[in-house]
Amino acid sequence: MTWAPLPAHLAKAAAGNRHARRGARKELYATLTAVVEARPCGSCSACCTSLGVQSLRKPAGTPCSHLAAAGGCGIHARRPTACKEFFCLWRMGVLDDGDRPDLAGVVLNPKTTGGVRWVQAMESTPGSLERDETFAKLNRVAAELNVALVICRPSDQEPIDILGSAPNVEALATALRRSLPVTK
């Protein structure tokens, strides 16, 4: 597993002006879209329950009201931007075929806070986080991607465990503290 560094020309653009950042974001999105189109969701719809979607007023941990009985999205053509732009690590091609969220019972959501890459692991099948093999796999993902991995249940969004090396966990903690609003 690898989490490729940002290409130099995109990193430079991302640090530049607003127009350069917008262009870099569009290029990254086009590249990512090409990658994930090669690995469609198929019958997996784990994110449709695990993730919260503000524009639909759908809290995390509850099935989306647009989730079709046979799986998939009932409003796929006009789904919200948050849904269109969400790609789990499996869909991004980072994980093995058997690690598809509906099979593994966990949705792995790549995130960045304050320049620190990390992964949020959300249980999509009740009880999956209690299985030793799931926990072992999450430890491997944290190590192989060299990130902190925050495990939480969708129902309350509270972390129940944080995996990864001490420097990665500390870097995430520092980034999260810095991202909090300052109160007087």
C-alpha cells in the first residue's frame, strides 16, 4: 500500500494563488475520478449508512433515505456533492479486493487536517470492530500508510481507539488542536 506524495507541480500550485489552487484541485479530482472509475462500488453501499451527509440532514450511522432496497443510490444521478466526491480507501485502490467496506465491515475514510494525513475508520457492520482480524488489518493499514488511524462507531462519532506510530498520533493531535476555534 502506498499513499503517493502530491506531485511537485500540484504541490506548488496548491501553495499558490486561489486560481492555481482551483486548477490543482480540478486536476487532482480528475485524476482520482479516473482511478476510482476503474473500481466501481458494485453492491457496496456501506458509506451510505456510515457517513453523515449534511445536505441530506442524514446523521452518521443511519441508512440514507435514498438507499435502494437492492443496494446503491436511488438518486445517484442527482446525489449531493458530498456523496459524489467521497472515495473510501478501497475505492481509491489502496486496499485489497477483500477489504471492500461491505465485506470488511469498516469504511476507511482518508482525511487531512492541518496538512496531516490520517484515516478515519467507521464501523459499517455492527460487531466488525470486535473481530481480531479487523483490528489487525487496521493496524497494518496505519503502518503501511504511515498515518494515524482513528477508529470510531458512526453512531456517536467519538473515537474509540487511535492506531499508528507515536509520531503520527502526536502529529494528528497537534493538527487537531490547532484546527479548533480559539475561545476567549
